[in-house]
Amino acid sequence: MKKFTKAILVTGTPGVGKTTVANKLASKLGAQYIGVTELVKEQKLITGVDENRQTVVADTEKVSKQLQQTLAKTEGTVIIEGHYSVDVVPKKEVNTVFVLRRDPRELRITLEKRGYEEKKLWENLAAEILDVCLWDALSACGADKVCEVDVSGKTVEAVVEEMILVLDKKEECRQGIVDWLGKLENEGQLEEFLRNF
């Protein structure tokens, strides 16, 4: 018999703070933490290497199977973090998806500090501006499970508290809280961000 498990996904563009936030949330909730990227590397669940992006290509079928096995023998809450977590955890297993969002100007600084090369940097900035992770989450899990959280200028603690309020039903789970496209356009910076993509 399957034990009761609540899977909470934390997703978003690289550089928004998923790993730090998810670890802190797991700690606060006394939940198990699973980082999809670490799982892929540790278990070698890959199909190859993307030379252009200098990254491994995950075998999403194997990752999904591994996560389902883990969820089947786990009791309680599991925080699953990764920008493609919505692609590897079945919708029926998902309680809530938190899509972390970050102002592209802040995100650019973070990615530059990480040493992202030009193409990868602008690709990720465009993904954030164009709501790619939000739309992926909505497509995979449905609007009733997806909560957008703007992490711009906030501490990890503040972000986690906001997430806990949503989980405790004290705050509403919402989408459409950011419009980077409109904001950058209004401030005359959109062309600068999309010209390199």
C-alpha cells in the first residue's frame, strides 16, 4: 500500500535561488529534499551531453521512474527541486508547484557571477522574461497547483515564509504576479535584454 506523500515542487529559471529556497523549505517543514540535478548526476541518469550548453542531458524517463520509486516508499512531505521537475513528477503526485521568479536585472548579475557564457546567459534571461518555467508548470500540473513567487530583492527566509503561508492556506496561491516583459518595455530596457537572444 502506498504511504501518504505530499510532493512539493520548486522550479524556475537557473539562478532564481531554487536550491537554497528548497533546502530551507524542507528544513522548516521537516521534509525530505531531492535536487533533480544532483539525482541525475549521482545516478548517472543521462542520455548524453549537450555540447552547446556544456551540460548533460537528463534521461527524463529514468529520472521520473526513480522519483516515483522514492515517493512510493516515503511518508510525509518531499520537496523536489529543479527547473524541469514538472516534467519528471507525475501530476497526481504533486500537491503544489512553486515557480520562483526573479527580476531579469538581478538574475543577470547572478548568472554573470556564476560565469555563464553569453549564449547560455541570454537564453536563461529570455526564458525568465518570457515566463517559460511558469508555462511549463501550468501545462504539466494545472493552474490549481501552481504558485508564482517573486523572489526579487527578498531574503531566503522571507521567500520560504511566503511559501509556508500558501501551504497553510493563509495566503492565496497565484500566478500572473510578475510581468517582466511589460516592466522592461516600460523602462526602455526590453531591447537590451532580448537583442542577444
